[in-house]
Amino acid sequence: MASRKLRKGLMLVAGAAVVGVVLVVAGIVSRQLFEQPRKTSGLVAPRPRSLAKPRTDDDRFRVAGVQGTVEFLQDQKLYVLQAGDLLSLSDVIRTGPGARVLLRRKGSELEVRENLEIQLQSIADKQAEFSILRGSGDMTATVEDSEAIVKIRSDQTQATNQGPSRWVVARTEAGQVAVAVSAGSVEFAGRGRSVTVKAGSESVARANGAPTDPVQTPEDLLLDVVWPETTETLHTTKVEGKAGATTKVLINGKRVLVDADGRFSADLPLQVGRNAVDVEARDLQGRTKKVSQTITRTPKAPALESAKEDLWAP
């Protein structure tokens, strides 16, 4: 009996150590990505008045790094977010195309990617709650403090860490919300149902729906593309395929809608000659897969007109 308890205790310690290592590595990567000197393009409006100084730097979320253009709305005025800014409850953050922002407080860290609008709804000594207001994108939460709690709300769903964890919350324009966990575990709740998403698995809540049972994240990233059979003389062509329901798909750099079953399609304009088409997929774990094809549009043959002269004239 004693040996069983000992083995169980060792397994728990080993599991906690693995989660700790993953979170430490994730933190190092985030610092390398964001905390680099950068040039700002100027403010949309003058900087707001100085905010009340917090008791310590750890009392509020601080902007640890910014990539691209990130705006925030404060007192009905729009500003450009800069590294070192402190986040207040009244601020709404908007990330533009290709932009990212890193927020850090005590043992918690959040990376907000492009095309999202978020707001800090509440904050206490060990708890913080964010809301995704609108947009189509994802944000990653990393919690290293065993007592810290981070909640992310979106479209009547809520994701909450259970101890040290690292997870992603993704939202589509249609209101579908997905949660994928890479370390620790997260409670994902909505519409009266709650599931526990553990490391290496993910769950999806369709628009106005409850979270699905968590499933194991596939080892291989799914991306099947159906290319058009012929494009002769066509001004446009349809490219369609299937990916994971939570996968982000871009065709020639433009994001396309992926439905709840993972299907996507897009009509592409074609120029006469060779047209390069790239289809790229990125899942919630950050893995990418890309397939390419060249589609050739042939010019329409000129119409032949009958000769008007009388061929039988002498």
C-alpha cells in the first residue's frame, strides 16, 4: 500500500514538472518574439492623462510587447498601444491585420493575435477576466502561478484555467468558439454545459451552442484541397476543401470561412496565363501546412467572321 502511494505521489510530481517546463519554454519564446526595440508610427490622439500609480507593477496588466499596429479605446478616444502601457478596466484593445500584443501580470501572460477586440472585465489579487468582444482570431493564455485564475469569455462561453496551464481561445466571425490546451487543463463552459479540456485536446462550441466533448488534437494537420478540373476561358474559379473545424485557412493570404464541419470554399479571380494559388492552414497549436497549385487561364479564341466580298464574282 505504501509503495502504491509513493508511486502515485511521484507520478503527480513528474506531471507537475512537465507542465512547469512547458510553461517556462513558452514564456521564453514569448519574450524573444515581442520584447524587442521597435519604432512607433505616432499616436492617433495625444496620450491620455497619467493613470493612478498602482501599489506595485504587478497590480495591473502591463503591455510587455507589441507587434504591428494595436489600438486601444479609452474615454471615447483612440490611441496606439505601446510597450509599457498599463491596462485599465475601461480600455478596449483592437489588434489590426498582422498585429499581436503581449500582456503580462504576475504569473499570468496573454498573447492576443490579429483581428480581435478584447476588454479586461475584472481584476483582483489572483484573478482576472477578459472578454472577446468581436473579431475573428485567437488569444493564448499562460498561467504559471498555481493560485492565479484567468477567465476568457466569448459568445456566452467561458474558459478558465485549472492550475498552471497554457491554452488558446479562438473565435470566428460567426460566433464559434474553440479551446485547445497544450499544458495543464482548462474548464470550458457554455449553455449550461461544462467540460474539462486537458493537455493535447480541444473542444468547440458552435455559435449559440454548448462545448463539445474534448477530442485529442490530431497529430497531422488536416488540409485537403479540391482543385478545379479545367479553367479554360474562365474569369473565376472555385477552390474548396476540408480542414479541421478550428483551423484557420488562408487562400493567397486572405482568410476564408471554415464551417463547423471544416469545409471551406472560395471563388478566385483569374488572369489570362498562369495563376499561382497558395492554400495555408494553421491550427490552434500554431502548426502550419501549405499546398500550392498553378492554375492556367487560356484566352478566349477570337470569333471568326465571314468575308463580305462575293467569292464567285468574276
